[in-house]
Amino acid sequence: MSTATQADQAAPGSVPARGLTAPRGLADRSFQWLALGAGLLVLVILVLIAFSTTQQAWPWFKTEGLGIFGTVWDPAANKFGATPFIYGTFVTGVIALVVAVPVSVAIALLLTQVVPYRIARPIVYVVDLLAVVPSVVWGLWGILVFAPWIQHIYAHIGSAVDGIPVLGALFGPPTSGASFFTAGIILAFMITPIVTSLSREVIATVPSIDREGAYALGATRWEMIRGVVQPHSQGGVVGAVLLGLGRAVGETIAAALVIGSSPTITSHLFSTGYSMPAVIANQFGESTGVFKAGLIGLGVLLFAFTIIINVVARAIVDRSARRMRGE
């Protein structure tokens, strides 16, 4: 009798193994329905949030029409254009990514590919602790300590590049400690631990056999990272970056304290500005009527932007996973 035939025959008195298509028990079915209900509940809550906020913001959408994308926000004149706040949110988010992403990915690679575990562990603890620092602490530190200190640096840079075509338009005078650039740097401080932790977890999933195979073929550490780690973890790192961007564009208190509270559209990154979360936090308490509806409408737009960012992040991660499976 062949070995395969012997393996197919069940031993006397043994319990036959259940196949994957066998009927599930009550506990399995209950857990399945519970998980499905929890997932649907999240979707229902999101839909209800979108519906209720849109309903309350409808007077603004109805009154302004396409004027919601105007450039003037003047409650005294009943003009509520959101473009300056959309612009400020976009600019500070981009600055935060430009500053935070290289640092975050470098730290993640350092912790997973370079330093020994006994040295990496305390660094991981510090990074995780930074991720839970309240945003108001970052904002107070930014406006009381960081902004006055960096304003002098802004002034030197502005005077040095004044008159140079592109640099003068971006970094020339006027300069202010509370500005787009300061808000972007503070947001970068806030999202760096998040992007680092997520990237570290993704990079740590690279199979050891793949890395050891690259070393066996004579690759250097940098060549191994480029040839093995980067293709395997690219999608997850991009997803982590986009999740960090979602945190940056939705940050309220820290941005409100350090951005300068000026609804202007300017190319000067060292000038004061405004963002969508910041104007909602600063002006909601004194708003009424269409003014209040406009602030709620900004929240609806911000809600839509963050959902789009998270959907794009999920799509990129799924695409990377399919590519790794060869689909």
C-alpha cells in the first residue's frame, strides 16, 4: 500500500479532520455576523456623520453656490470663500510630508536593518511615546518656543533670497514666526512618529530569507535595501505616508496656534496663513446663521478630503499586495 493511500485512511477511533467547506459551528457563525455587523456599523456612522453635517452646512452651499471656492472670507460682509483655508491646509500638509517622510523612512530603516535589536528597542519606545503627545502640547511649544526662535532664521533666509526669482517668491519677505512653514514643521513633528511606526512594521515583514539571499549574492546593505526591502514594503510605506497626511490635514489645535490666522493666499511660505481645521476651532464659538453653516461646510470638505486620502492609501496598499502575490 502506498504512503499516500495510508495517509488517506483514518486511524481507528480517530476524529476525522474537518474540511474547509464543512459546516461551521455556532460560535464561528456568531463571530462572523458580529464582525460583519461591526464593519457595517462603522459605515453607517460615517454616512450619518456626512448626512448630518451636510444638512447643517446646506445653507452655506445653497447661499454661496460655487462661491464656496471664492477667495474672500469676510463674515461681516457675508462672504464665505473657502479657498484660502483649502490652500493653507494643502500647503502645510505638503510641507509636513516633505520634512517628515525622509526622516521617518530613514528611522524605520535604521531600526529594522542597521542597529541591533537591543539598541533599537529603546528608540522604538521613544518614538511610540512621541506619537501620543497631545497636539495642544505641540502647539503651545510651537508658539511659545519654536516660533520666536525660528523667526530670526526666517528673516535671514528671506533677506538672503530676496530678489532671486523662485526662491524669493517662496522664502522672501515678509517673514513671521507664526506661518505656513512653522505650521508645516510642527505637523511634521507630530506625524513623524506615526509614519515611522507604521513604516517600521511594514519593513519588518520582509522575509529574512530574501534579505539573506541578497547578501549571499554579494549585495551590499544598500543594494539589499533597494532590491529586496524597497519593492516588498513600498506599498505599505506609501500607505503609511498617506495616513500621516490625513493626520496632518485634520490637525486642529496645533495648526491653529502656529499658522498665524490670516485667510490669505500667498506663495510666501514664511507668511501667516490659515487652514480649515484652524478656522473652525477659532471662529465656531462666535458664529451664527450662514457663518456657522460655512464653518460646518468646511468640516464637510475636510471630512471628504480625509476619506479620499484614506481610500487612496488603501488602494495603494492593496495594489502592492497583489503585485507581491504576482496577480
